[in-house]
Amino acid sequence: MTSFVPQQVSGMPFIQTAWVVRDLQETMSQWLNLGVGPFYTLDVDLPSVKYRGEESSLSMLIGMVQAGSVQLEFIQQTSGKPSAYTDGETSGAANFHHICRDYGGYDEAVAKLEAQGAALATEAQWGDCRFCYVDARDTLGCFIELCDDTETGRKMYEIVREGAENWDGKDPIRSLAPLLA
């Protein structure tokens, strides 16, 4: 792991916090019991990613939920290869993983962080959105996720946020894929 001290990349806020979990269904149930919902889920298969500069693949289940002004993301990796999600894995049921910066300025942000000595743990593309995880565990205790500013990404965040605004407790777990189509 390369140690670097991140400096401001832009004035964009962080909009999401994320955990890697062993059992997404159990995790969502626990948060739903706290009154946080509804959850939006995705089954993601990324056949071509870069993990620490080497070609790899990655599959995961994701559950996203809005909790006030912050979005929470829970990730259960379903493939067996090493990834940013298995880096630093502990024996707990959930491990804090990353903070996500608001969309925009992707290439500029990646270049600035790399110039500061940041190591890119993962680089991938899902649909029209490129994203990466910058390893900041030595200084911040987590990864930083950077994402392209795309229509799909913005729509996804909007659906999750609006779903929570007037949630009446019904339909607590929803598939996100048909809503993005």
C-alpha cells in the first residue's frame, strides 16, 4: 500500500459512505429494522476491471439506501478474486470501505491524486460510468471512490434519494436495474 496525504481535489462534497458486507440480505434487514429504507439493489458483473494495475474481473451485489443527507452503500462481493473489497478484510460482518465524492471532473481528480502519490486499487466501468477506488487507508482509513458524471449515475442517486423522501415502509427492497432502463 502506498502512503499519501490527500489534498483537496475540488470543492465537490462526499455524497456516499460504503461498507463491504458478508451477507447483503441480512445487512439490509438490520438497517430496515432501524427504519432506514427503502433499499435499491443491483447485481453487478464487471468482466474487465483493473485491480492494482492487473486485468481482473469482479462480481458483486449492491444495496443502496438514503439516510438523511447521505447515501449508504453495502457491497457483497460474489466473485472470488482479490479486489479493493477484499483489501484489508477483517473478520467482522461489515467493514467500512469508502467514501464517494460527488460526480464530475473524473480525469482531473484521478490525475491530481496520482500526482500526490495515490495508488488506484481498482479501475472499472459500469455502463457509461467509469469509477475507481483510490487507496487512502494509510491516511483516511478508507478508500476514496471517484466516478464519472453520467446520466446513469445521476439517475441512480436520484432514484435512491427520492425513494426515501416519503417512504411509508412498503416495498422495502427494490431492484434498481429496471428503474435505470
